[in-house]
Amino acid sequence: MITLLTGENSFELKRALDDIVSVFDGHPEKFDGSQLDIAVLPDLLMSATLFSDKRLVIITGLSENRALWDVLPEWLERVSTDTHLVLVESKPDKRTKTYKDLKRDAALKEFVSWSERDVSAAEAWVIAEAKRQHFTLDKKSAQLLVDRVGMDQWALFHAIEKLSVLDAVTVDTISEIIEANPTESVFHLLDSALRGDSKRVAQIIGSIQRTQDPYMTFGLLSSQVYQLAVLAVGDKPTAQIAIDIGAHPYALSKLATHAKRLGRHGARKVVIIFADADIALKSTPADPWLLIERALIKTASL
């Protein structure tokens, strides 16, 4: 049997591999494919061992070894029926003959990293993962957790681990214990300003300036202001604009309401505010966090 585990979602890929290992009655043989020599293929794929009549052979990164990857199709039919060959490839070249043969003949499992369009799937997953770790997350808590952590499945997993030791998990405990990632914090920062909530702007600034770099924060804010401006002046659907500028439709959809309300004239004012702040950040010795907060407060007053 041959299994190909592929994809850039390293969390799901590792969990799938762990599941295969967990049901195997024996000791898996693990190899770094990039370091293998062609001479070892017969022993790896065709031979039994002295200790077991069943084998689980796991080879990671074989596609990095082009010489071996190219000849692999010649060996696929020779894999012993007593051997389960598992190939682990995060990003194989799908144009190669080897990949095409594996896609046809192997059990292919592809694990794609989550994007902003997978928020609902992420929320459902954290609820299920919390149950797996023996506690309960309601829908509102799951939404907040995904909102604060983002779409990185490893980060979500570790956040759930952190919450699992608590006696009770609520929206308040998540807000207190789980630190918001920079991108999510910045979105809420700009969103609060666009809603005219100066008090909330000051609260978020006070929270993130302890751990975040002000220049990185301003860069993320500028990126979102650019997206806001494109939405305000564009006459295409949000999904098409997302394709044109390389952004996720879900992320843009959260700015679309503000863009529609502000219109071209209002969005232009926001762009000017941040352009002035950019000049001040580069040309004055003033506290960068003060300049960022000032730009956001000006935005809130529009």
C-alpha cells in the first residue's frame, strides 16, 4: 500500500501521519528522503524484516532528491504487499511524472492551509478540538478565539491547550489569557477608528504597544488603509478586487461596509491622514505610538 500525504498545512499533515503510526502494530521505519541513495530502494520497498512480516516505511521530502524522485515510478509496482509506504511531501512539483503516477496509484491526502475564507471551518474545528481536550467551547467563545489567534492551526491548537487547564472557559477568560495576533489586533484598531470609537482605539493601543513593534503595526495599518481606498474607488465586486490586489475576499468584506459609507471623498481623507503620519514617523523623533494613535483618532473624528 502506498500513501501520499501532501500539503502546506503541517498540522493536519502531522496528525494524519500520527494516525497512521498509531494503528500500526510495530515500529515505523522513518527516513529523510533528501539523503537517500538509490541503492537502498530495494531494501526499503521490497524486503521484509527479521522482526516483523509487516512494515511501515515513512519517507519525508523525497521530492527534494530529484534523482530518486524521478525513478520512483519504476519502483511503485514493486512495493511489497506487506509494506505500507508513506511519502510525506509538503509541496511536491505536481507537474512531474512521479506526482501524477502517485496521484493515480496511491492513496492521496492533501492538506491545504486555512485562509481567511475558512473562518467557519476554523470555528467548528476549535469547538471539536476543545471537546477532544475535554472541555467545552460555545460558538461565541470559538468565534472570539479564532478572531484573536487567526487562521494558523498550530497557534489555535496551542491556544486550546492553554485554555484546557482552566476550570471554566468564557469570553472573558479568552480575552484575558489568549494574546491577539498582530494582524487581528491591527484590524480591530482600524475598525474601531472607522467606527468613531476613540476610546476603543486608546484601549487597543495601550494593549498592543507592550508587545508589538510600532513600525510593523503602522505597516499593517497602511496595508488595510490601501485596501479600504481600493474598495472605495473600485466598481468591481469585492471578490474580484481581492483577486486583483492579492487579498482574501473575507478580509476585504470586513472593510467593505466602511468603504461604502466613506465613499471616495472619505477614503481619500483617511489616506491623507496616514500619509501624513508616515512622513512624521520617518522625519520626526516623536513617539511612534503617539503618532499612530493620533492618526487613528483623526480617522475616528471623520
